[in-house]
Amino acid sequence: MNKFLYTITLLVCVATPGPGQSAREAVLQKLQYTLSPPPDLLAARSVALYDYRYTQEELNNIQATFQLTGIDPVVYFESDQVFAGVDASRAFLKYLLSREIRYLIFLEKDGDYRFVVTPFNQQSTWVDVGQAAWEKRSGDLSETMSEVYRVAANSQKRLNLLIADEPETGIAVNPIAGQRGEYFAVDLRIDNLVIVRSGDKVLDDSLQQFFQKHYPFKYQFAEAGSDERELRRQGNLYILCWMHCRGKSAKELLGYDLSKAESVYTSVTYPLGSGLQLRTLSADQVIYKFYFRHLENGRVLLGTKWDADTSPMAALRNHIEGLKTELKLR
């Protein structure tokens, strides 16, 4: 057995909501947890979706156990990026389908080290309600992974033989299908905007109230899950989009320059009743970032300044007020 399994590494984590938690947890909450691994886990490809708080050493140790066991995660992604928003999830889904992924492995770090594996349904919902999932967790990574090895290796024949020595974490997935611009969608003065409801009643009600009070141009709301081609046929040209994840993840996904290592980002904000102000947010702070996407050509318009914020309505206000400032409507 690999020597790392006997190494004790104890890490105490603060039990705060993780980045992208609502979307990720919505997936995990659909699952029915069992004591047995999927029957062909050691014969199929998987993807590892991991909490960013895992260190590289911990990921190396996890991959060493997977290699020893016969579990084959062909790629690792930070889970808050995968579930950051509709555009991000769509891009990751397309990539996973191209790699013929059969299983999702969630590597959670919420005070315990938690391992969850479940079939990938190859749809935008990721999993089906009530489908089986195998879970192992403890306060010690070595103990968790030892249990993964013991149960999986003793319950099924290993057919995965060529498994990488190290976790493949270097693959970038681009959620922007068209051109990218750091400017505003000034065409919204004449073109219709559609806002697709999220399915969260509180958020959707807040969005509706905001647009009624603060948006000066044409818009309409559409139901959650609406087909974008149909929305275009209805006369809409732009769609409101957003990312909900760490600031660092949002910047990476949206193509911002990350060549300078920054621990904080400066964001423009428009507090109620005030003009433009600046605030700094940690790169690992969970934020919302709004932008507009063109429904025909996929062009993404991000605004002229980084305007993310810690609540959805503050981030939306920042973006819309920035647009109105650009058009000299403030």
C-alpha cells in the first residue's frame, strides 16, 4: 500500500459557506447515499470536482490512492468554477461529454474531508433526483482515502490500468463562445434584454423589483430553463448572465488578465444614494459578477471596470449603474 496512507495530516477548516455552494449543494442534495461504490467505478472514466482549499500535496495524495485503487479521474476541476453559472456549467458539461466521463467525484472540504462519487447523467442537471452516491468522510484525509481504497478494491475488479501519477489540474475550459469585450452593451438602448429566472423565488422577486425601478430600457423575464433559441425568436437580442464563485475563479472564467498575483481585487460599486466608490475584496471572496451576452453571436460584454460584489443585487446595481453612467443617464 502506498506509504502516504499512513501519514496523518489534520486540517481544521472554518465551517463557512463554500464558493458556489448553492449550485453545488443543489446537486449533492439530490443524491441518495449508500455504503457501496458504483459497480463499474474501477472500469470507467471520472472527473474530480474539488474544493479550492485542497492543497496540491493533498491532491497528489488523493490521486495516488486513486491510482492504487483503479479509480480514474482523467481531469480535476475546482468545483466553484464548474457551478459558477449557466455559461460556465454549459462549457464544462460539453467538455466532460467530449471526454466520455461516467462518474462525478466530489472532493469536499467542509471541516471534514469528504469523498462522494455518483454517476454523471450527461445532462445539464448533472445528476438525477434520488440516484445512488457513495460517500466516505472523516476529519483526516489519510483515513478517508484508506476507506475509499479498502471498500472499492475489495468490492470489484479493477479494469482501469493506465492511471496518471499526478492529478490533471491544468486544463482550462472557456465559457465564452463568442468574442469578449470589456465594455458595455450600449445597444441595449434599442435592443431587448431578457432575464431568465433562476428558480430561486427570493432572488427572482428581487431581480424583478430591481428592473422595474432601475432599468431604463426594454426587457422581459423568461422562465427558468427557457430555450435561448426561442428567446431570440421572441425578439430578444441580449441575455443577462452572472457568475457566482470566488472572485479569482470569476476572473479566470471570464478571461481577465491574471498574470499579476493579486490577493485582493478592486471593485467599483454604487451604494444606494451614492456615486461611484471603490472597495477591495479578497480574491477568494465569493462574489457575483453580472454581464450581458449576445444571443446570436455569443459575444460577452463585461463592462469597463471590475464591478463584482458580495450580494447579487449589489453586483447587479453596480453593473446597471455602470451602464447608465456610460450612456450618461446618471
